[in-house]
Amino acid sequence: MSVLVLIEPDDELALQAVTLARSLGGPVQGISIGPADAPVDVLHVAQVDGSYAPGAWAAAVVQLVERLAPSAVVAPGSDRGNEVLAHVAARLDLPLAANVTEMRGDEVTRQRWGGSLLEEARLGEGLKLLTAAPHAFEAAAGRAGATESFAPALAEADTAVRVVESVGASTGGISLAEAKVVVSGGRGVGSAEGFAVLEELAGLLGGAVGCSRVVTSAGWRPHADQVGQTGTKVSPELYVACGISGATQHIAGCKGAKKLLAINGDPEATIFAHADYAVIGDLHEILPAISAELRKARAA
Amino acid sequence: MRILVAVKRVPITGGRIVLTDDGQAIQTRHLGFTISPHEECGVEEAVRIVEAQGGEVVVLTLGPAEAEEQLRECMAIGADRGIHLVSDEEWDAQATAAALVEAIRAEAPFDLIVFGNESADAGNYQVGIRVAYALGLPIVTGLKGLVVSDGRARAEQETASGRDVYEVGLPAIVTVKEGLNLPRYPSVPAKLRANRKPVAAQAVGRPPSRLQKLRLVVPAGRGKQAEILGRGPEAAPAVVEIMRRLGVA
């Protein structure tokens, strides 16, 4: 039996979903809405007109499932992947395991608490519906196989909810999600004005400023700057956590960082258990010293 | 406007998750509780809509007897009354959705039903969508912007490149994300008023789970010992050296 995987064009998470699909054994078939490129044995391209409509995507998946009778359907653990597969699960009245990190037979391991906790669970008999936890799998590589086109039959209700307008981001600067360096502040920064020393260092490094949930709840920074389970998930080369205690809510957002430097006045802070590098002391003294040192090094 | 908001009691985990001896739950003896951050914004949004347009906000939860605390917190923010489906057990997403659908049908009609995009603890990403299918209502998920007027909702999602906008007629279901608004801190008088607002509680029995939890596991840590670069501003040269080595300086 084959495994069907939902492909979104140019989506790293979709390639990771292909890796989970391959681990289940059997041929891997893909479904994309419109053209895409993916290392699957056969890519079924659904001809669906117009903008994103979750119900239409789910209808296409369900119709292909009926034709191919796969053992599992895997989607990327993205907003759309989780959404479309939840629609499919509701339509087929089947359980859905979201953000799976591993599957063995009928058993899955999946993420809870944004990955701070794992759940081992059993999916019942029949078709398995899974989304692949982001960054739990390598991206699949290889050549694309054959492509087949099909036109799903859509009811009016399938397209009742659809994107009617897409608005570009108006903010300038480097986006938090894509920055190579994130300088992030927590309660220890003390005030909105206190972020000036973080801004200065981030500016020098061509990075972005982030913050913890405490900071956005206090109104010191906008929610768009929040790194965490319910904020942005970041994966920079270096994450500088300043005055951040290290709650699971925050770690869920920054555990994708390659290296973590923690600056904190409390040597017992939990953040140090997640850090590669530690500086103990007052961030309001340390950050200006780092900025000055960087300037000095560049002038030399 | 009649608006229903579904919320879930979850522990405030702090820095480290500790499990019960049987590995079936988080050890919560020393923890406080709250609702998911997404849901806090859902309650705030519903209250703002009703403050502006009139109507009623009902909060609905499935959880243990202690979850009344969370219903009271929502009522302190401005919800008018609570519905409490009482069960000590953990329900899977399908069973949760079915129980909520039954409770919603008994109180219908609502113009708007609000969920968090996903719960903080289980993170199943599906209960709101299952409820929408059962009730035959349109659903838009993951919202960071919502305008309700003239029987319609204009809903915005944040995307990597900007915002996607949806428009649906009411009644509809939405799931929201933190950042939709900045929830208020309830005042002391509001908390006292919340204690006098009505909560309808009803015991419910859990059907068998179709996604059957076997055990919880705390993932192995990174197993690293942080390299201490120094104390205070004297550490700056060592930090810059590390930044240069990582190629970011």
C-alpha cells in the first residue's frame, strides 16, 4: 500500500513530510493543488481554480484517498498542513495525529506543548492521518517521478471559505523568522525603553529583536516580536537570550536555534540548561560592552 | 450578537515538565493553571465585540471540577456565563468535539463560535474544525485579525509574506491566535462580579479514545553544559570571539 503526502510548492516542511512518509514503507505518492516539484514516485496535481480554500483542498485529498486507498496520508506540520488534514479527518471521521515525530506500526510519537513534551499514542485500524512535526525530519531529496493531473469534483460548500485578498507585509527590516541572529529579551530587560541595548546589538549584527511572552503581555513589545509556543518559531545561527528565565513556552519557540547564548543575572536560571554559552550578570552592562567590542573589532 | 468561546484548563508549566509516576499526566501538584494564550485572546475578542454591539458571551469548557476557576477568569474579563462539562479524564480530539457539539446545540443559535487555534497542552489542531463540520458551519482558522459587522466576518491570517484575508457570513466558527489583541487584566470588582455569574455544570462520561494515549515522555535534553564565557561586561571579548567563530559578527 502506498502513502499519500500533501505537497505545497517551495515548502521545506513538505519535504520533511515526504521523509516521514518514506519511513512508513511502500511507494510515496504526492498530491499538490496546482503545480509543484517534489521527490515522490507519482505526483497527483489537483486542478482547483482560484485562491486557497481549505475545504477544496480537503475534498481533493479525500477523492484521491478513495481512488488510491493509501495506508496513510501525511501533511506538513504547517498551518495549512494541519488545517487541511483536520478537514480531511472531520470528513472521514478518522483520528488525526498532529505533529508526529516518529511512527512504528500503529503507534505514533507526537509533540505536545510545542515539543516540550512527547506523547506516545496508538492510532486505530485503517487509514492513518498524520502531520509531520516541523524540523523533526530531514528534507527529502531526490528526483521527481511521474506527474498525473486530476480534477476533483467540488461542491459549493468546499469553496465557501477561501482567501479573498492577500496583503503584503508592510514592515521593513529583517524578519524574526528568517534572521541569522536574534537578540531576545525577557522580564529581566525591565521596560520597553530597556530594549534599546538589544536593538543596538541586533542592528550591529544585522539581526532581529525578539522577546518572551512576559514582555508582550506587559505591552513592552508588539506580539509580532514574540518568540515562543504561541509566537514566532525561530531558527537562527545564534540566539541571544537576555534576561529570559527559560519557560517551556519560550523554549518551544527558540529550540530551533543552532547556538544559544544566555545572558542572565541569575546563575540558577533554567535558560542556562538550554544554552551553549553563558554570561552571568546584568544585561544592561553586558550588551553595551559587547556592542562596543564589536565596533572596536570592526574599526581595527 | 451571541458568541460562544471554548476554553481549556491547562497547567502553567514554568521551566521544566515533571510527569506523574505512571507517565500519564503532568505532575501539577505545585503548578498554577490558566487557559491557553490563544484562548485568552479569543475571550477578549468576544467581549470586545459584545461591548461594541451588544449581546452575550458564553464560555464553554470540558474539564475537571477545578476548571470552574478558568470559567470565572473568563467571566472576570467580561464573559456573561459559563457552561462546564465536568470530567476528570483526558479526552481525545474527536470525543472532545462531539461533547462540545452537543452542548452547543443545546444552547444554539450562536452568531460566532470561537476556539483557540490549538490547545497549549495537547496541540491537536482539530477540535474547532471537527465542530464546524458537525454543525455545518464555515470555519476560518489561525486568525490574527477579526472584524465582525453586518452579519459578516472579515478574518485575517498572518503568513510568511503578509496577511491572507477571508470573508464569511455568520454564523461561523473561527479559531484565533495570540496576538489578535492584548487581553485586559481583570479588575478586582470584575473578579468579584464574576463570582456571582452563572455556571451550568453537568457531568459527562468519556467515550473510548480513537487516538489512544499510551504514555507521555519528557524529551531528552540537549545534554549540554553551557560554556561560561564570563561574568559581567568583562565577558564581551569572549562573546565577540564566539560570534566571529559562528560567522555572525
